[in-house]
Amino acid sequence: MSNIHKGKLKFFKRTAGFGFLEYYIGSEKKSIYTHVSQFKDGIKSVKTGRTYRFTIGQNERGAIAQNVEVLKNAKNESDT
């Protein structure tokens, strides 16, 4: 299994700076926590529905999406 995943941002609470990415491993849908500090382009790249590439790491609370970056070649629902 690759450590690099892609998924869509399903929820993000700007005031708290966190959200959840939804992605698949095989046919199993998963959801993972992420924080604005993990977005390579910072808060300006955070848009619900946009497709991102990320790695999965661990913090004191469990799994977290890290190194989150926009997939520029993906058709992102929030982009115009």
C-alpha cells in the first residue's frame, strides 16, 4: 500500500483550523482528520470538495493527513 493518498475535503471548520478528508483504500471509504498547518499552501488552498494528495502520519491523538497539497491536474469541484 502506498503512503501517498488522494481524497476530497469533505468538511473544514475555518475558525478551528481543522477538517476531514475522505478517501478510499480499495473499495473501503475512509475519513481522516487534518489541520490547516498540514496544507502546503496554507489556508488559501483549503476548499471543501477540492481534491488533495496527502500522506498519513500519526500525532498524539491518532492518524492525521499530512503534507496536504492540491492536485492541480484533478478536476476540482470548487475551482472555476
